[in-house]
Amino acid sequence: TEILGIIKYEPPLRTTAGDAAPSDPFFPIFTDIENINNFPDVFEIGEQVVITEKLDGSNVRNGWFRNENGFMEWKAGSHKLKRTRPSEEAMKQNTYWSPMLIDSVINALEKISYDYSIKSATLFGEIFGRVRGGLKSMDYGRPNTLEYAAFGLEINGGYASWNIFESVCIIFNVPMVPIIAKIPFNIEEVKKLAIGPSIMAKLNGVDQIREGVVVVAANERKVPRCSRAILKVLNPDYLLLKSKKEEKGEDVDFSDV
């Protein structure tokens, strides 16, 4: 070791957020969405799909589980970590519990619980605005607030089809990710839709590029190789912007590539 200048490798400590709670088998994690370039044949040509804008923010899940005594336990978390419930005052500033202060989110989840055959329900969404995403500049015109947009619904451990999820959001006025198109699947058309300005940013009165799109089967179905018929297509301009930011020394998250 002296001759070669080798030193013992000490792996860096892997830390978690201070509010991380123990893992929970009754609190589902949203599917890791694969890139369409790696799974180009998941969708059949002509299959009806829903294309939504992919937002640059932080994945969030909020829901409840009914225990054997019939009591509901409310839960919130990031993509893979369940988060400890903060005080009511601190909840306003908590990235993952803040959606529980949105009346429409609570109303939707509570109304689902009226059906006692349902043991669990979770809304999946994106927190954007004043939150660390892939690019600090992607705040969608809301740099000072935590904003929320839902993109999926789980009931009794299974994903609801898009029309059920959308109907719940419409009935209860739950904020949703922007729907770009509902079309028969064509990979070239889908890739074209990944390019352009952000619809969410336009709604907030600012110009911003689109991160990309998420493509999901209108009729929910499982796929052996990537679990569900859901894929993402990233905007090449977004990836180029990320690379330029990284070259300038900025901290950029490439985990969604």
C-alpha cells in the first residue's frame, strides 16, 4: 500500500431525511417510470394512451390504511420514504405532508373511505415550486410556495385506471398534472409531444421548457418487464439544459434520465 499509494476505501455514509419513518408494507410506492427508449414495445401501436406533462419537482404520496379495527391511519411520504407526521403548524412547510392541508385532497381520500370494502387509498403526485427538483430554475412560476399536482391513484393495493383517477380529481377538484393528449399510441408522435413549453408554467404566467411527458395506458394493465404500461419521454432540450448547468458547477439531479 505504501509503494502504490493505496489507502483503505471508506464508503460515504448513506443518510436519510430526519423525518424518515420506518418502511411500511401497507403504504405503496409509485412505479419507477422507465424511459421509453429502453422499452419501445410496451405499448401496442394504436393502443389508447394518456399523455401528461412530466413536472420537475419531488414525488409525493398521501393516503390512508384501514387497520383490522376499522381505524384509518393517515400517511405521507416521498417516493420511497414514509415521513413522520409533523405538528399542524409545521405541516404547512413540510414538502410531503403539505398536500394534506389541501381540502380537495382530503375530501377525495375521505370520500373513498366511505366504502368499507376499501382498505387503503393513496394519491400520488408531484410537489413543485419551492422544492428541489432536477433544475433549480424549474419553479413553474411558483418560486415561493409548495404546489401540488396529482398523477395517480391506488385503491386496495392496485392502480386505478386513468378514467377513474381523472374522475375522482374532477369531482373533488384535486389539482392534476396537465393532460397533453389522449391518443392512439404512436412512438414518434409521443416523442414530438415531449418537446415544447411547459403547460403548467404557462398556467402560472411564465415561459419554461417542458421536462418531458409521461405516457400511460388508458386501461391500466401490467407489463412483466417494467411492471406497468407507463413510460416517460424526456425533452432533449431539458437534458441539454441540465448538462449546461452541470458544466457550470451547479448541483443537478440526473436521476430521472
